[in-house]
Amino acid sequence: YEEVTETADLTATYASFKGAKRGKTWTADETAKFYRAIREHGLDFPVLCNCFPGRDSRQLKRKLKAEEGRRPDLVRKAVW
């Protein structure tokens, strides 16, 4: 028998082997539609999903977070 001692602190989890899906990029028209939808429906993500076939609520939430970082004043105006 040969004793093996691992010294590297490598960890692997389920997520390490799961292929990360990259969503499709938002176009300028989709972004404008996103702001109109928020202005009209608020942050009701199930309703917003109906406005964007092919996009799920996770993608819409990510878009909101991204827009809050890029254009917080526009998001604030659209929501309030």
C-alpha cells in the first residue's frame, strides 16, 4: 500500500461540474420595453415574465439588478 497525502486545498461541489448557462444579451429595444413594463406593472415578476416570452423571472431580476447599478435614477423613476 502507498499512502497518498493531498496538500492542495481544492474543493469540488455539484456546481463545479454544472455547465453555467449564459442568457442571451438584452437588446436596446428589450431594455426600453423592460423599463416600460416596470413602469406599467411594477416589480411583479410573474406579470413581467408574461411581457417577455423566453425570459424567466431570474433573468428579469438580474436585469433589474444590472440596471440599478448602471442607471439607478431611471430605475427609481420607473418604479416610483
